[in-house]
Amino acid sequence: MTDALHPVAAVLHKIVPMAADNHLFSFLPEQPMALAPGQFVEITLPGIGSFPVSSCDQGRNGLITSCIRRAGRVTEALYHLEEGDVVGLRGPFGVGFPLQLFEDQEALLIAGGLGMAPLRALLHALLDDHRRAGRIIVLYGSRQPEMLLFREELVKLSLEQQIELRFSVDFAEELPSLDGRVVCKIGLVNELLAGLAFTPRKTVAAVCGPPALYHCMLEELALIGIPAAKIFATLERRMRCGVGECCHCVVAGRYICRDGPVFSLEQLRKMTEAI
């Protein structure tokens, strides 16, 4: 058995409710874990089970922070824990976003629903890289305004002119009151591309969200001129064990957990049924 299969103890440091059945959990592992944006860890609850989840932060102060949706038996048990309880962590695993490709480029981050969580880690990494001078554009869509994760943080970054921000919601009785510099529309997130001025050949795009978002967005980005090798998506929803032992995530001969979960559109075009 490899060390990758042995969890290390981690204290549940903080729980922050974000939206209905979406909480922010911060863990402090007894051994440091340096996660690159797009990589993931396995959280283990002894006697119950484990699940993979990406980080939504840069690991400040040694903490691993993830936005986790209550969606099954193991995550339900996690929601019954309290700050100070101990879980197991394994990782980091997988291939994250290639940060070097974002140098001297405009960054276009497109999220749907919970997909804003792993993109937040990428956003923080880009903001922390003071060598970057290119624009950072964030397009984020959700079902309802109250389901927009990290909304206040994103709006603050927009007002500080650190990012350019556009929101979309599927439906709303009333759109949230935002500063005039922040766009919020009713519709699908891909509609936020309309009227957006940027240089496709000088842009790297990162997309994260449900399968429907990938189906409508990835090739659309290619059609407007972003090279397929510079359009990235994360497929973490297929993963289970994290180390390629269970074969649950194998697509077209590729292990999502080991070869990904971040893939370029150039790669995905060769992976039938990957999305």
C-alpha cells in the first residue's frame, strides 16, 4: 500500500455556511499539503467513507479550504461534524491548471454553480502573481442570486478593479443590487460573452461547472478564436479513489484522477464521452 492511501489527521478548523447545502470547510492537516489550483484531496471520515474535493484557496496558514455541497451519505456526515473534530486527508492529487500559460495573457474564468469553488483557487493564484499584467475576466452563472458563491468577495475585487466581473442567474424575482460596474443578467452564463471585448489569441480560458456548461461553452470559446490548447476544464465529478486504483474515472484510456482532473479542450476532443 502506498503512502498516498494513508490519510493524515486534519482538524476541522472552521465551517462557514455559504448557501443552502453549500458550506466552506477549512482543515488543518498535521502535515503540510501544498495544493496547486485544480488539484484535489480526498477527505476521509473514519467508518463512513471518503470523497475527493478540490481546494478553493491557496492553502494560506497551512489550511486546506473547500466548498462542499451536502449531496450524499459521506458529505451528510461531514455536515454533522463540529469545529475541532478530526478527519483524514490524502493528497494532493492530480494535475491542476497550468499557471505558466497564463503569463502575459488575458485570463477568462467561467464558472457555473459550484464550479466557482475550484476557479476561486485559480483566481487567487493569478491575483497573487504580481508579475501578471493581463486582465482577469470572471463570468459566473447560477440558478438564483442567493446561490452565487463568494458573491461579496467577487464584487469587492471588481470594485477594486482587480477583476472584470459579470454574473448571470437562471431566474430571479429581483436582481441583486450591485454597483453599476458589475453586470448581472437573467440568462445562461454563455450569454455573458456577448459584447465582451478581449483578444482571443491572447487569452487563456478556464471553465468549471456542470456538464451542460461544458457542452455549450468549450467549443464556443474555440469558435471565437481562443486556441483549444488554451481552453481548460476540470472533470473532477467522475473521481472516486484519487489514485487510479478503482478505474471509476477512466475515459478513453485516461485516468481523470491521475492525468487530470484539468484537461485542455485539445485533449478533450480525443476523449470520447469525457464530458
